[in-house]
Amino acid sequence: MSDMAITGLLLLGLFALLGSGVWIGLTLAGVAWIGMELFSSRPAGDAMALTIWGSASSWTLTALPLFVWMGEILFRTKLSESMFKGLAPWVNALPGRAPFLQRCRVRRQPPAPPSAR
């Protein structure tokens, strides 16, 4: 089988699985497994297990959930809001005056009483 025929067959399988509603990660793994089983002499299960485990167990991936967690902590504790309010007087003298800090100076209005709604 030529390389173009193999590529077309795998792309057809990819689009068929995606079109049927299978998740993207499962589709990519499934097409890779089919390609390795049909067109390679290397055992697909062993090769894919080592590759997936090797990439998933690296310390590089720990930064992403920690970054999301840090954002949640800053959001929930209002720490970022107080930090921006504290930085506003220092950066207002700079050219451009940090437009994202301008909204920190706007006072929040109390909610309307239930009778006014």
C-alpha cells in the first residue's frame, strides 16, 4: 500500500470517528493504535503505553494545574483586587496610566433594596 493510501485511510478513519461524536483524545489515540497495528511491526500496546506514560508523568505538566489553582486562590480571596488597588497609585503616574487599573478606582454601588426591584 502506498503512503498516500495509508494517509487517506487514516484521515478517513479520523474524520469518521470525530463525526460520530467520539472525543478528540480518544479518536487520536484510536487512529494511532489502528495505524500502528496495521502498518507497523512494533507492538502497538507496548509502544503506546510507554509513550503515554512517559509524557503524562513528566514534571512539566504540573505547572498547568498549579497555575489554574493559583488563579482560583487569587479570585476567591480577592487578593488580586487588593493588589491592583495598592498598585494603582504607583502606576498612575506612568505614561498610559495602566488602563486596567482604572476600574479599581470606581466605587462599587451597594445592591438595590428589594422594594426598588
